[in-house]
Amino acid sequence: MGALVISSRGERSVAKNLGAEFAHGKYLFFVDADHKLSADVIANCTKTIDGVDGVLITDQDISKDSKVSRLVASRRKILSCDPLNVAVRFVRREVFNSVGGFDPDLYADEDLDFHNRFLKLGFKMAYSRATEWHLGSPVNLKGLLNRSLYYSSNHAAYASRNPLISFRRISPLRVVAAWKRSDAPASDLLPVVLLGFLSNAFLVIGVLLNLGARQSTPKAGSKLQIETASVKNRVIPSEKNGQGGA
């Protein structure tokens, strides 16, 4: 299809910034490898961006054959109606550069972090009718736990940059308000709220485990000091007796 493929050793934010650097178009559209696009995404976005600086695309999950997967998909559908849980993905090139691109230290919530800075700088956005579908969501609680543990430290990094917004995002009241704006069934509301509590609990566990691992790992400087002290306290027989080597 004529696409230019660029390899990068960095995480997703680094890769996205690199892609933006090599791109030559008027607009930039960021899509992850585990997403499938509806056929009208680009056409819809180029039409919607007229008069604004960025476009929001509805991000949905493909529900699989499990109750957890269905609830994860329903939760994503509900949260797509919450202003604090969405992010512009289609932006003007000059706007992307003005915002400063994605934070290279983030590989989770990097799109939300970009979105927050986008709004703080006064840029305007619009909602499109286009949809992208997420393919990589967990299908059971074990998968949900593993995903939460993997992203936990980076979620904490995002929260440290955006503390107020992060605190407001986890409120169950926001889920209720977003559900009222969505077409999700009423029977999903309570299970989705409980799933949110469970996801947050898994994230907290992950953060605590990462902190414990850091504290139990000796720092390189401390190890060097210990080794240096050991060398100083080591006694060489010839020096102890005041004798030379001869």
C-alpha cells in the first residue's frame, strides 16, 4: 500500500513521535497496532476537523465470548461518553508540534496526557462519527490482572503529572453520568462500576509491588560503596607485618 515502516526501540510514545517526525501530511492520525478502523475514519476526520484543531474518534472494544470481555467492552463504550476518558487522535501537524508531542516516558495514558495539554493550550476539538475497534482487551480476570500489573507503574506516572484529573476519573459517579449519555443497557451499570473498582484495585496492587521491588533492589551506588569498604578493610599480610615484597 506504499506505507513507510520505521523501526524504533522505544515504547509507543517514542514510536508515535518518531512517526510524526517522518510524516509529511497536513494531518496526523495515531492508531495503535491492536486497533481496527472503520472504513470511513479518515474521510470522516478530514471533514470534521474543519474549523477545529483535533478530532475525537469513538474507541470501542470488540466483545469476545466471555462475560468479562463483554463487560470490558461495555465499560469502554460507557467511558467513551466521559470527557475525561477520551483523547484526540486526529490532529493538525502544527498543533501536534505546539503541544510537544507525546510524553516519551509514558506508555499508558499517553494519549490522555497529550489531550490534557492540548486543551490547556486552548486548542479546539470536535467529535466525529467514526469508530475504531480495540482488539486486545482481556477475556478473563487473570488477563485483567496481568494488564493492570503491566501498566500500573505508568498509570502512576500519568497520575503524578495529572493528579486532579486522575482522581476525578476514578469516581463511580462519572461512570453513572457517562452511562446516561451512552446506549449501554441498564443491566450493565452496576457490573461495570464494580469492574472499575476491581481494575483500580489491581492497579494499586501493581504500584505497591513495583515499589516493593524497587526498595528491595540495591542501588548501584550503594553496592559500589559496600565493595569499596570491603577492599579497604581487607588486610594484606605483607603490609600488616610491615615488610616489603622482597
